[in-house]
Amino acid sequence: MNTSSIVLSLVLTAGVVHAQAPVPAPATEPAQTEMQKWIATTDTQWQSAFNRDVVDIHAADLKKLAGQYAVSLDAVLAKASAAGDLDGAVALRNEQKRFTETQVFPEQDDAAEAASVKQIRAATRVQLARIETENAARTKALHAKYDAVLAQAQTQLTQAKRIDDALLVKAKREEVAAAWMTPAVVAATEKVTPAVTPPNPTVGFVKPAAASANFAEHLTALANGRSSTTPLQLEKKETIVTQAKFKPPVEIFVEAKTDSTDLRIGYAADQIIFNWERGKAQFRIDGGPGNKQHKKTGGLIPTNKYVTVRWVVMPKRQAVYVDGQLRFEHHGDYSGIDKPVSVFSGVANAILTVKSIKVKQLPSGTE
């Protein structure tokens, strides 16, 4: 097969992406090869499709379900109050307050929970399982289309004896599969009865079984003598660290904003980075069991606007959310972690503002 036929056959179209950049002949010694440029252009198109057709739809579905749950709580609380059921009304009001403050939903109920609360949660879990199954199906379908584009390119490059270029495409296929086809997505697509299967605890606004204690605020108890005034502004690579250390299972909420780049948080990793100065879209993670498991997407946050980063760390996995949206998850051995939470920037010209660092120690045995 000559070079012209390879270039022609690599002008591919599939589903949501209507035009791919052709694969040119190998260049001599550029800073970035033409093959690398083709892969980057192709990946940008498909990542945009993934955000539009998977991530955004999933986030909208979860937001709608959260609203429905809040409405259901209002209705049942009004009914309990009208019936003079004081215990039921108190339990429902407490759940209403908890959900309004955290926007997280327990995977399991405590034995002492009121029956009225359990009933509403059971109905919501059915809907949540449906959302996760549909999201997994969308992810799987889009991945199949993108992977077919890359697989065809890999085959044709191999046949043309462009082995190094074929290896670049193969590496991109593996990277995309790892980022999109997460264990939660794979498990959801393999379920026989998805509508009634309990959801994965790291998806959407689901959380592990709730601990009885409330979240504790740690911004007022920092190890490096910083003022407890809130919100707290950090400049010129300043770092704040909690006095307390925490072991998994634990749930961490950091509410903060950056005026530009580089919001970094440390706990189960030396740092996770949002709005990385070398590429804002990338999610960066350094240190810990998830070391260097970077993602091309998932790191972008708005500037000059508070976001809530939720970091759930269990003995065998971790998950990172921003404003309820799953950005990263990893399975590994996190059982030996015993560290404080830190917030900082890696660049001198970024100004961070931290409003809150809240931590809840989850019940021992939570997975």
C-alpha cells in the first residue's frame, strides 16, 4: 500500500465526529511529529464529543434527580407534619438539611434511619441506578466509535511499516480506554438487571454509608499558624495544612477558587491539580497509589468562582469530584495513608481563596 492510499483511508468519519485530520507522511525532525499532531487533533474532537454527549448529559441527569429527591423530601415532610408525626417530621427535616448542605446521597441506610427516609431513598436509588446504566451505555457506544477510528489507523500504519506511528496510536487507544471505560462503567454495562442494581458508590452524587458525626471544619485549625479568618487567601505558592491527620475511609470537601491557574490539594496524593498551568484541561495527580495516572480531561475549573472538590478515599480506592461531577477514580492500596489535607499553588502568580476544608471520618470497614 502506498503513502497516498494510507492518507486517503485515514480521513475517517464516525458518529459525532464529522471530519478527521488526514495522516500525513512522516516528517524529518520536528518538535512534534505530524503523526502526533494528527493524534492530538483527533483526540480533541472526540474528547469534546465525550464532554458534550456523556459528561454533560450525566451531570444534568444527576442534577435533575437531586432536585426530585429534594421535592420528595418536602412532600413527605409536609405529610408527616400534617399527620402530627413529630418523630417522622424531625427525621425528614434532618435529612433535608443534610442533603441541602452536602448534596451527597448515601449508598446504604443506617439501621436507625426513619422508615420514611428509607422509603424515599429506595425510590431514588432505582432512578440513580438507571442513570448510571444509561451513562455507561453512552460511554461504551462513543468509545467503540472512537476506538474504531484509532484501530483502523493503527492497522493501516502497521501495514505500511510505520511501526513507531502505529505504536503512538496504540498508546492513545490504551489511554482513552483507561480514562473512559472505568471499572464503574464496565461493571454497569455488564449488569443483567441494571434498573434495580445498587449504584456504584463512586458515581454521581452517591457516597458510602454516612457516618453519624457531621463534617468537621479544619480551616480554623491549621498546622502552619495561618490566620483562621475565612475565606483565606493564598499568594506566591503559600501552603496551608490541617493540624489533624486522617486515615481512610474518609471524605474531604475543599471549597476554594483560583484567579487563574493551579489549585492543588494534597492528601491521598502529594497533589492533585486543577487548572494546571501547562494545560488547564488536564487532571494531574502526583504521588500516592495513583501516581502519574494523569488524564487529558477532568482538570478544568472556572476562574474566580468557588468550586467544591470532594475527595473520597477508601482503603482500596479513591474518587475525586468537582461540584458533584466525577473527575477521577483509581483502585489501589490506600489503607496505609495517615496524612493531613493541604491546599496550595505551584505558581507564584496564582491567587487562591479557600473558604472551607471539611473532613468526615467514615465508619471503619466502609469500602
